[in-house]
Amino acid sequence: MAAVVDVEQLVLLLELKPPFGKKDVQAARRTMAKRWHPDLAPTGREFEHERHLKAINEAADQLEALAEQSRGGKVSASAVKVAGQAARRARAEEGRRNYEAQQRAAEQDADRKANDPFGSRMPDHSVVHRYARCLSYPEWGVGTVDGIYFTGEGDHVQQWARVRFHEGIRTVPAGSLQFVDFSRPDDAADRVERFMTAARHALAENDFATAAQRLTYARDAQPRNPVVLRLITFAFWQSGNLAAAGRAVRDWIRVEPGRPVPQRYASRIYEAMGATDLALSAAEEAARLAPDDASGWERVGRLRLARFDRLGAIEALEQARALGATLEGLLDLALAHQLAGNLGAAVAAAEQATVVDPASAEAWSRLAHTLARTDLVSDALAACAEAAARGAGDEVDHLRERLEAIAPRELPA
């Protein structure tokens, strides 16, 4: 017997409202694919998302084919209703046959109990739960299960549910449901996992304020969880709440005192707050914990230079250069040497910056301005030409005009 396609169930699975056409089905497919992509699944629930997404794609394929065959390219509400009635009659017939089979099995079981009462000690039982939350989207809250449905046959049977949440009715794979027992409080680990999943969804949408609020609940459940503290520090920082970010990063440092990462976060947050002394202290601690990190020493040198500690800045930046400094670190080193009055070392650092990034207009401009303070006018003019060729601003043009005015005139050979 050919299988009867239950269009009504397919429409519910895709959250469509008839009448609909092929474009409506495609839009619903994209919406559900974004919602139930396996990459958004919480830990251990990827398989449920993958199976549910496969069922959604199969349903969308069937509905698209049905829309193409329909008059005007639209599937009407009456067509969906008629198809649903046919599917219900087919299920009723199958249910009747199953009921008769169960009755025969019950008679055999009664005969077995009468003649072999100790053949089986395992009673049949079922527990029905009404309230559940979706582990994939815990921000929907606790919902009421309206119905459990099955799609497919044999080894390809998939179970999904329609759950009424505060935001509306959602179609979710049954494996992503967590039934709620209000008589027992949730474990702290379960609450953390739930709020972390909700926070990751908010971070994916760049809603940092909402992510910080959800991570606050996770932190209340486990105050010494370093993953929670890292994410809440980042969320508060990106949302602009620097005071809360500072408190969160201090909690993180107390939990992981031997790691340089929270110190780096603290340095950047304090610098954004304008607390240069605290930012420098945190940067120096991060450099002490990770002495082979050139970027950490560059940050120390940059902050010392902001506090007019030229010798300390030179010491840190030279350490960074020995480890493999970047373009920004070499330019800061050139500036520190220039402010300290060591033009030779400033020229050497600027020249090294042009070697590290020959396409940088800023590096060639810095080299030109540094050479202009020496007697090497021709070299300064050559650096100005390189900077202008890489798109430097008017400042380099003015410098070149001034150098050309004082350049010695030579007779051609």
C-alpha cells in the first residue's frame, strides 16, 4: 500500500500557514535551517539537530513538489485539510490493525499469566510529562507540550513535538526536550549549561547586553567557573559596561591567577576606562606570566610610553623586538628612541619597520620624518617618495617640499 503524505503534519513541521507557494516553502526552510543548524546545538545534542533538520528538508522537498503541481503554484487551505483527513483515515486504519494485534497479544499474555505467572517480572508502564524546555534554545523558557508526532517509517522514524512557549508554538525534535519536574530544583551544572547556550545565541547575534544578563545567571549558579567568567567579561566589555567588566575580570583573575589571558583582558578594560596605572600593572603581570609573548611586551612598552616612562618603554619594546616585534611595536620603539634623543636607534627601528612591512605607508612616513631630523636629506627624500607611492597623506608632501628646499644642489656629470 502506498504511503499517504500527511501534508498537515508537513505544514506544522515547517510552521507554514496555508495558502502557500514554493517561495513560501523555501523561506520557511531557510528560517528553520538557521534555527536548527547542528553548529548551534548544545553539547551532545548535535545529532538531534541534524536529524530534525533532515526531516525539515524532506518535508520542504515534498511541499515544494506539491506546490509546483498545484493550480497557480499555491497550495490552498482546503487542499491541506483534505490531505490531512486522508492521512488521519489511513492512520486510523493502521491504528485499528494495531489495536487488534494488541488485543491478540493481550489474550496471549493473559493465557501466559494464567499458566506461567512468573515468566516476566517487568511491568509495562509509561510516564507522561506536560511541561518541558528546549535544550537547544533555553531562552524560550518552559513550554507546554501540545503533541508528540512521528515522521518516517522503519529505521527512519523521527520523533518531534509541538511545544507552546511564551514566544509562540515551536516545532522541536523530541530529543532536544528536557521535561521539567517542578518538585526538584535543577542542578547547578544544568543551569550553567542552559544559560551558556542561551548566551551563545545572543553573542552570535551581537546582542552583548542580553548575553551578559544570561551569563550573570550562569555565574550565580557556578561563581568559580572560568569559562563563564571569561564570557561574561567579554560580554560586559563589548556592551560598554566597563565597571561590570572590571569586576568580572577581577573574579576571573582570582579563579585563574597563573594565566596571562585574564590579565590581558584586565589591561585592555582598564585602558578603556582611562585607568592607565592599573592597565600597566595588569600588562606587566601578563608579560611576567608569558615572557615569550612579544605582543605582551609591546603593550607594556606602549603603556609605559603613555606614562612618559621612556627608558622603561624602550626596555620593554627592545624585549619585544628580540622576540619578533610587529610593525606597531617597531614604530613605538622608534618613537620612544626619538623622544629619548637617540636618533640613530630611532632610524634603525623605523628602517626595520619598513623591512617587516614594505607596503606600510605609515612605516615609510615615520622613517622619512626621523631621517629629516638628521643630515641624511637625500635618504629622507627617498623615504618620502616611498611613502607617497603607498598613499601617505599631505603631511609627507609638506615634508618633501621642505626637504627639497634645503637639499644641496648638484651639477650633473
